[in-house]
Amino acid sequence: MPTEAEMRIASGALEKEATKWDAEAPALTTIAGTISGPELTRTEAGLFQIMFSAYETCRSRVEDCAREGAAEFTTMADTLTEISKAFKDLDAERAESVARLKW
């Protein structure tokens, strides 16, 4: 079993990593919002109508990927936080069981 120090180190590393993932999620949400803005109609595309379909497909796909990425980043941060909490809980349980031992 890992030592108390190893549990603290692992828990701290997980929390730090969770913070990074959580911090990046809003950037992807911003990207998705920005990408959703420049939607063109065929009339607006004018002479570039030949590329309209490809543009709209690409724009839509990038927007979807950014939204999905933001959700996944948040999920990853939540998962890492849960694992860190599990480490802390296990450490607390072990400390409690050791404290109950009669020497």
C-alpha cells in the first residue's frame, strides 16, 4: 500500500491536473461560440457559393468538436477531482484505523 506521503503527493498531482483541465474548458467554449458566429447563407456567399457547402460543413464540425471538447475537459477535471477525493478519503480512513489501534 502507498505511504501517507505518496497518497498526499498523488492527490496533489491529481488536483493540479484537474485544475488545468478545468481551466481549459472555457477556452473551448469560447472557440465554439466564436465559430458559431460567422454562419453564411448562400446569398451572402455570393461568388463563393461553390465552396459554401464545404465551408459550412467544416465550420459546423469545428464548432461541434469545440463544444464536445469543452464538455470532455470538464468531465476529465471532475473525474480527476473524484479520484483525488478517493485518495484523501482512503488516507483519512487509514489514519483513523491506526488511531483506533490500542498500543
